[in-house]
Amino acid sequence: MENSPLFKSGHTACAGCGQAIAARLVVEASGANTIIANNTGCLEVFSTKYPETAWGVPWIHSLFENSAAVASGIEAALIYLGKKDTINVIAQGGDGSTADIGLQALSGMLERGHDILYVCYDNEAYMNCLSLDSLVMTKDGLKKITEIKIGDGIYAFDQNTHQLVIKECSGVLDNGLKEVFELKTLHHSIKATANHPFLILKRNGRGKQNTFVWKTLEEIKIGDRVVTLKGMNGDCRPFKFQEIKKAEKGDYKVNNINAINLPRESNPGIMKYLGIFIGDGWRRKGRGEIGFALPAGKKARNILTGLHEKIFGSKVTSDEQYVYANSVNLASFIDTLELGQGAKHKTIPAWVFMLPQEQKEAFVEGLMLADGYDRGTSKRYVSANLDLLKRLRLLLQTLDYRVGKIHIQVKKKGTICVRRALLKDSEYGYICFSKREKWNTEKYPSQYRYQDFLIDNKFFRTEEVTSVESKGVEPTLDLRVEGEHNFIADGIVVHNTGVQRSGLTPFDTNTTTSPSGARSSGNIRPKKPMPEICLAHGIPYVACASAGFPQDLTRKVKKAISIKGPKYIQVHVPCPLGWRHETNQMLPVAKLAVETGLYPLFEYENGVLTGRKQITPKPVEEYLKTQGRFKHLLNNPEEIKKIQEIADNNIKKYNLRLEV
Amino acid sequence: MFGPLNVKPAESKGDKTGSWRTQVRPHYLHKDCIACRMCLLICPEGCVHGKEKNAFWADYNFCKGCGVCADICPKKDIAMVAEESKGEDK
Amino acid sequence: MREFIEGSHAIAQIIKACQPGVISAYPITPQTHIVEDLAQLVANGELKAQFVNVESEHSAASVVLGGSATGVRVYTATSSQGLFYMQEVVFNIAGMRLPVVMTCANRAISAPINIWNDQQDSISLRDAGWVQIYAEDNQEAVDFHLIAYRLAEDKRVMLPVMVCMDGFILTHGMETVDMPEQEKVNKFLPNYKPLYKLDPAEPISMGLLADPDYYMETRFAIQETLKASLGYLSEISQEFNAVFGRDYKDLLIEEYQTKDADKVIVAMGSVCGTIKEAVDQQRAKGKKVGLLRIITYRPFPYARVYEALKDVPRVAVLDKAVSLGAYAPIAVEMKAAFYGKKKGPKVISSFVGGLGGRDITLESIDEIFRRLTAKEVNSDFIDLKPELLKEEYGK
């Protein structure tokens, strides 16, 4: 087989992807006179992202679950055109789209007797993602994950140098509704699906260098240390304000200009001013009204008045309750800063996150003047605007503050609040934070280094995981980041990918939706017996193959297409990402599945077992220990025994044992 | 008409996925090759070329450095070498 | 040739004349007679098509999708829940620009389960990117299928078309229909020559993943094509008239006694027959009333509607569907057609009737004309039974 063009290089499968190998072998074995209908899934996404296609044969994708039906239509059309005898039709999909959502269409195709080969690429799970409200650190500051676009510069953790680097975002993937869990450390929290990988400190014992490993959320134990962001100092700079067209007296509706100077770029003074504005200010742009709800006597009033004169070279007016800094130009200026409108919608804009430390601190000081108070050595900031609190929390984290969680409380209806009785129960939140003391690393170097491996690192620290809990089903997204394959979401370093249980997920497998835990050792059911289900339809050919045995797979595909009628081949395809093994371990892993008897390779022709790959069975542990998804089983002899029984049953059922 | 997003394979050049390699690449030693073609068969990218003994090569424009070819080679005639070591490859 | 024939039989006959290569459907009342007949025609060898007996509507739509992508003329028919079950594929077919033609035998939506006629099913799929044409009688239902294939397969269009006909009222109603002769059909509707197809001689990939860089343009292209289709429809109907000797104006709307009318009812589908009769009766009494029938609901003919009704002071819209919690579907379009325009009715009142097969009688229509006063009403249900509404659950 020359590098023929039926499945071309340049697709975007992960390195060492078993499915890419199998798909290529299948189409090469079937030849150029083939039409393929493909379900939605990894294979479809990595092989045909517009305007690229890896397929050298006519190929169609419609939906997640209907390739068997689409192929039925193709076959019917070919019969109508009188071309069926010369063209092979293949329907293919992953295990989920075959055994779960697509089972009905597959069953219909088999029962109707279409001359189609159905190939199931069985990677034993749905592959994975972050909750939509995650905030991601980018070159332009903090952005919602939903706002990230391909090409954006995203901050990532360089796994060799442990430094903060900017990498390009090369993909935004919508992963749909998934169950999400909240991971909390003392100062951070993030929502992600259970299979989302995080960077965890691995202690390699006394005298050895510690390293970092990726662990999925479900593998993380309370007490593990995740890598979090502590500072941004390296890349920070003042923000250049957008120039606005200044209004002049005599312009439309402008009778009176309250002349002010506008600063060119941010400085601590203006940041403190804006901090107060976010807490107590309002603006009505059309009227050029800027006001602050600062009653006479409040400390912030004098500070604001002073700042206003200093920065804008203009005077404020005030009454008992309010301070007014009315100016058309000031209103337009503030309008460009993306601070949001109204108490519930004010926000800390992305650019604030990229300011130098002193400016950020001045901003926080301003916020505190408006809505904060001290409580002993700790500070407390109160707001009914939860998004604002969340962003403030992340801002404080980039300043290396210790920040507690967001506490939510409810003020009952009727409580007097800003001189008015509340009309209904109203929710508000607060966060407490304090400056982190510097550890004396010179005096106690090793102790502190043990506590925080990254203590000398300007940008990152490790923090202990304090809890992981389910937060229900939410829409999720994921990003693909070039080079480092990680990014910083909600202040925590996360890997850019994800695995959910399907009907073909093996017994005791740890996936997102069948996590192992105190009361579970993973997926509670054995694999759905798809080959048997297909056999029960009375079809002429059913086979199991493996990407680990390429010649066997090729032979089975060739045999299948030589037979008229519906055929089913299920190919075991390792997924380095989902199964958690090294990319170059694709072959050993695939082979061990067969050699332990867990994935028997057999052939049925017209309902009779006509072929099987015989083995000298190896213990199932040898297979299980090669992959992260079974790691939780290795100290659990009882569960291993159950899995060994599955293998033993297979060996007996298909008479796999090689007689010496 | 824009919309059906139909693509002819001849018009698709694919992504140059060779840039994904971070650590290692396969180095075809061309010493003990028996032209069994297993490397060509197993490559997930389909980027291994060659017909004759000791004449197989991987297209580094596309090779993602997974190492499966080195693993399957029965004569151990493919070595995974560090990405930095340039010069000796094809 | 004029025949006294049941609606469903007439549809099966005209589909036979269109000679599709792949037919796939899953039986559902009131569509059943159509597909039963087609199955029989295939079994008799009178129709050389592949009839694929699928296990669900989802697969029926997927089969015709696959057939159409392989370059063959295809046909499917469904109704109500069946249409909803294939909804995923319905959107997909339009997105992939495949010229599928479907008959929707309009039926109410569950729950409660009800097999009788209203137009909730197809109207709920109005955003799918399909052309939707609503027939008033079986003659139209027959003719519209020919026009549907012509429009769908037009190289400027390449979009699916749904011919909607009221379940039972039309599908099971016996009427005299002038059945188009095969030679004329062949003349009007030549063999399908696909613009793109799955063919190993010239391989293409279809149905690719479009990221944010490409997705919007695919939607925009369908939007623009649909808008332009309004023009193509009148063009094709003129050709149709020439071949078959009929008198369709443009297949977008029908104006019935609207020219000097004070009050006009806007409606869609078979109910327009009843309304025409009511209009005639009122006209006989000297009342200036009229009917405007929407024939093509998607794309919606805003400009034609505006021209037709711009000088009519009061308009009543009768919907046989409801957008629960909002204005009724056609009423929304009517209000949009006049919004911000110089001329237009002072009053556009909206009425909902005939849901789940409730009869819309001449009295119902008179009632609508009576309730069409200076005071505008919205989604006002007609022919309700007040005694049922008094019952309280659990008492």
C-alpha cells in the first residue's frame, strides 16, 4: 500500500490516535470505489474541518446518530442508478454513535439487509471541558471563555521553564451540556467536567526533583496541589486610553462645557478614582452626568474630590447625598472604559488585569473606599454583583493576595439598605482578602520549598485542593492552545482537553460520567455486546478487529466488502488522551487488550464462528496498568478479579487459548 | 453558491501537523530495513513513504512524532531522536 | 385528465409522475395513505424507485438525505410527531443544500395526543431553511409537488421544499383533480441533474465541520437564497401555467375580493375555502370583506402582502397554530410586514382557531368579521367551549 490519497496526511487527530490508523486502514482496504457515511465524532472532526478534508473517497457526514440511515439512502440511490455492484458503501462511527444514540438506525440498516459495511471505531468512551462561566487569562486581560477566539494570545504555563508564556489559541470547541464539578482550593475555584486535566505537583521523594503531572479532575484527591497563577508582573503595563472626540461648546445639545483634562494612560490616581466609580458612581452619557453616591462625611468623598481635581483639573459640585462631576467629555471617556452600567452590571474590564501591580492595588483601594471595610488584618468587599466579585477575586489573586471564597448572604425584604426598605429578598456577596506575608525563604529554605515547590516562581504557586463537588449539568467549552496545550482558567492551570461513558465502555473504567470514588470503581456495567446484537439480526458477517493488528483488520475489511448484505466490524482503537497512555504505547496497549482476552478478535460468518485470534492469555493487570483510566483498580484485587473473570469468560466462550 | 461546504480532496492540502512535534521525531536508520512496510501501514498520519529496502522516510511536514512506527518496526531500524538533533535526517 | 380522487392517492400519483429514485417514509396518520400507495406502486413495478421501509422518521429523513447526496431525486412524507422526530435531519438537509421534497400532512402536536388537523407541526419548523408551501385544495396540493421539485432542484436554489396540506381535510378528502399527464410532467420537470453528488469518479467530502470562520456565511447564503426564491416561485409558476393551462399568479399569496375591502381575513391552507364562501355571502349582503391567502409561508412574501393590504383598514389574521406565550405565527409576520411603513391597516387583529381539528365553520368566520372592530385583539381563540374552561382539576 503506497501512501495513497484515500486518507491524507494533515488531519488533526492526536498523535498516536488509534482511530486515525484504523480509519485509514479501512478505507485503503475498501479502495477508491467506496462511499463513506460518517457519524459525528472525533474522526469526523479531525478529518474534515472546512475547508480541509482527509478523505480521498466520496464522504458525507450528516449527524451524530444517522450514518447507518444515510448509508442506507446512498445504497438505495446506487441501486436505483445501477451502480451498486461496483461501489462499496461504508457507514462508520465511534462507539457512542454506534452502540448508544445510533443503535436504532444501525439496527434498521441491518434488519433491512442493505449491502453496507458498518465500522464501529471503539475507543470505549465519549471524549471532553470547562463551564461557560470560566474566565481565561489572555494577552488582552481576563476574558470569558465564551469570548475567546481562534488566534487570541492565551497565557499558559511553560512546562519546562515553569514560566508564564503566551501561546496562540487554535481552537474553541463546544462540548455541549455536561455534568460539571467545582474544584476548590483555599484561594481559587473552577468548574470543569470530571475528565478535565489539571496540572498537579508530583513529589518524587527526598532528594529528588519534584515534577508536574496532568491529572483529570476525577483523579485529583483532596490534598493534591494544583498549579495556580499568583502574579502577572512580568508583562504588565499601563493601559493606553482610547482617544475620544472631545465635545465643544456649541456642539449639538452642548451649551456648557465643563472643561477637563483627560489622561492618556492609566496611573494609580485614575485607577483609584475608577475603583470608587465602580462602587458608588453612575453616569448618564447623554446628559453628560457623572455622579457618586457619597454622602457628606464619608471618607471617600474627600479623596474623590481631591483625585478629581488632580487628574481632570476640574471641580466637583456636591450636596448632602451626592457628588457630581458632570462633564460631557468625562462621561464619554468613562464610556470607553467598559466598566459596565448599573449596580448589577458594573464589571472589572479585561484591561485592568494587565496593569502594573501598583495601579491594580490603587484600583482595589478605590473599590474598598466605596464598598469595603477592614476587619482586623483582613479586608472585606461587599457587592450584590456576583460577576464583579468573581472578577475582583481573580484580580486579587494576580496580586498574590490570599482570597477567600465568595460568601453569599440574603438581605430580607424590608431591610433598610441605602435609606430604602428592600422590596424583596435580595442576594449579595462578599469576599475577604489579605496581603500575603513573605516567607523567609532564606532562613527556612527547604521547609518552604517543600510547602510550595514554586516559591521562587514569579508567576505560579501550588495550592492544596480542598474540595471537589458536583454542580449539575451545564454547557461547556474547551480551548485548544498551541504548543503548551494548557491555559489559565479562573486562575488555575488546566489542560486543553477531555471522556464520558458510552455503551461500549468496559467494566470498572474510570470516565467522567462513570467516575471512580469511595463507592464506585468506575463504570458499573460491562461493554454492551454489540457484535452479539448485530449477530442476532442474522447478518452474514460480524467481526472484531484491533488497530494493534493492522493486517488482520485489513483482511477483515476486504472479506467484509466481498460479502453482499449488511456487515459489522468493531475495531478497538486506543485513545492516548482518553485512556491516558503515552502516544507511542498505542500498539502495546491495543495488543494487550487482545492478549489478555479482554478484547477477543473473532469472526462470524452467517452466524457461525469461523475465525478467532488465539492467545496465550496474559493476566489482565498487565493491560490495566498501562492506562490511567484503570489506575484506581491497581490496588483493588477484588475488582481486578472481576475483570479477570470477564477475560476468562471470553477465552472460554470464543476458545481463545492457544493449545501448546 | 456558498453553503454546502463540499470539498474536493484534491483542493485540500491539510494542516502542516508536523509543527505539533515537541520532543521526538522518528529517524529512519536505513540499516536493517527489510521493506516489510509495517511503518507505512501503521502511521496514523499516513505520512510514511517509500518502496525499497532502506528507503522509507517520514514526511516531517505532517509527522506528529507519536513513535508508533518505531514501536512496530521488527528490525528496530527506526529510532526516536530528540527534536533538536537536526542534520542527520533526510 | 380529470379524476374524482382522494387527496393522498392524488399525491402518490403525482410523485410517481415525478419519478423519484429513493422514497423513504415511516407511517404516521394522516400521511399513511400517501406512502401506502407509493409502496404499492413500487411493488407493482409501476414506479422504478427504491422504497426504503425505515424504522423511524429520523431514519426516513436520513435515508432521503443520503439518496439526495448521491445525486438522486428523493421523496418523503410525514406529519406531526414524525416531523418533530426528524427535525434534526430537517435542519441538516437544508444546511447541506439538498433538494429534498417532503409532503407534510398537517396535524396537531401532542400532548394531548390528537390526530386531527392544525398547522402547528410545519409552522414550528419554519426556521429550518425549507421552503414551505401550503395548499388550499387537492388540485393545488398536486400541482405544488411539481413546482416544489422544480424550485428545489433549481441550481440557483438547491434547498428543500415542504408541501403542506391539511391532514384529513385534504389528505382524506375526495375531490375532482385535473391530474397532470406524464408527458407534460416530463416537459416541465426534466430529469434531476445534481450540482454535486457522492461519486467515486469525482470524490467530494460533504457535511464538513464549520468553525466560527465559516458557519455564519452558510446561514447567510440560505437566507439570501430564500429571499430570492420568492422571485423564482413566480417565474416557475408562469412556466407551470403555460404547460398545464392553470392560472397561478405567483404562488406567494392569493387575493380574494381584497381590492375595495374594509375588512380582510388572512389565513393559510384549506380553511380558505370556507372563508371564500363566507366572503361571498357577506359580499352578497353588500359588506366589503375579503380574504388574503398566504400560499408561501417560508420565505414569507412581505412585499406582496404589503401591496395587497396597504389600503385595507382592518385585517384579521386566522392562525391554525399558536406560539404559546406570544403572538400567533402568521400574525407576527403580518404585523412585521407593515411595521414602520407609510400605509397599512389601522387594526391587525389575531385569531387562533381550528386547533386539533376543531371545525372552523361559516359561523366562525362571521364571528371573526364581527370581532374585527377598532379594538385590536391578539391571539383571540375562536370557537372555545367556555363550559370546559370552568372545570377545575381535582374537583
